[in-house]
Amino acid sequence: MLLRPIPYSIPPAAALRGAGADRPIRPPERGGTSVNFETFEPVYEAILADFGFERAADERARDVAVELSTPFPLDRLGDWRGATVAVAGAAPRLPDDVDLARDADVVVAASTAVDVLRERGVAVDCMVTDLDKNPETAAALTREGVPVAAHAHGDNLPAVREWLPRFADEWTLTTTQAAPAGAVVNTGGFTDGDRAAFLADHVGAERLLFPGWEFDDPDVGPMKARKLDWAARLLRWLERRRGERFGVLDGRREEADEALGSVLSGGD
């Protein structure tokens, strides 16, 4: 089943932050794949059904986040068009994969991956978090001028209320998995890691790398394992839309395609 691309909708960014800033800017070669909410909604509904999550709870958290957020133009992330973007996960293998991140043009770190990378001298260009493990790191990054995509969902409303006011507005992109509203956006994804990948795709990344990812992490509990299964499915969907091949999905594509088949039966 082929995935139908939707129009690329993000305006070009102004300048690449961090490593690779002197790289010539090229037009995006994988543009046209970015996900809007209409495209994402069938997947979102399948996730809600699988976990028994309430859409209304996500919407309540989003609405609180709207009151605490200001608009964040995506060009403030820097120009990622044509860039190799490392989407760093927080699995125990990340220290072994540090060089993948170090050599990338742009580094987007999920959750505690940012701490591991910075401890090893790797600058992070953006952090993606749902505020559950190291919100103090996220708040500090915004005050340093590093963009943070802070996610509001039904299970983290207290953290949204506590932490978003501590973030520097200028460097905070607030996200939701429900329909976007106000300054709160939805660029696709479910877990911190796959949301980071969808964000990178949304702003025109040419190539995605995945240091610190491990779908079969034996140290996670049953709920986290199920979330990682969905992360793999979402990355497979993104891989198909981009016409790219993510090595991190080797051995998982058949299961992901089977799970996605019924969800995307409408032709997406």
C-alpha cells in the first residue's frame, strides 16, 4: 500500500544552528512528506483505542498549554533543509552511538538523551520532551537559547502547569497529539523519539539517523514496550512517506506494515 504525500507546508528556515552552519543550503530533496493533523488523525485514533487513552484528556492538556504558550515560528529551529539529522534516543546504547550524533549536521535529542550527549561534548540543536524525566534540563536549555519541543498530553497535565511557565517562551515549541490549537502544534508522532523524527521531517531534513534507539530494550516495563512498538510503526510510516530506509527498523518492517495496514486503509 502506497502512502500518499501531502503538500509541504513549512516555510523555509533562516539559518542552520550549530554543527554544519557553513554548509551550502540546498532545497529539501525529501520535501512533500510532512504530516498534518488530518493525515495523522487515523493513527492517533488507533493509538487511543489501543491504550485506552481519552481524547478529551489530551485536549484538556492541550488547552492548558495554549494558555501558557506563545507562537513559535518553525524557522526559529534553523535551516534543516538538506541536513543529516541525528534523532537521538535515550536507550542504554546511546553512549556507543555518540559519534553518529557528533558527525550529524543537526542533533535532535529525545528526553534524557540530551544529558548523555552534552556530558560527552555533543551540542544539541533541539530537545523533544513530554516533561516526565528531566524538565529542569529542558527549561535550562530554553534559557540558553536552545529550542525545546514540549509536549502536552492527558497524562502530564500537572507537569505542563508546573514547567511551561519556567520555559523561555522564545525557545519553546509546544506540541500536542490532539488537534492543534492556538500556538500548540501537531507535527506527528507519539513518543518523544518518533515525535523528534516527525519534527525533523516536517522542517525538511534530508537524512535521518537514529543513535541511541533500541526497540527491544529489556529494561523497560510492559507499557513502555508497547509504546516502543508504536514508535516503530510510526517510524515505518515516516520511512515509507519519505522513501528512505531507516536501519533502526531492520527486522521490524513486516510487523509494522501489518499493524499499519488496517489503520491506513483509506490510502494514506
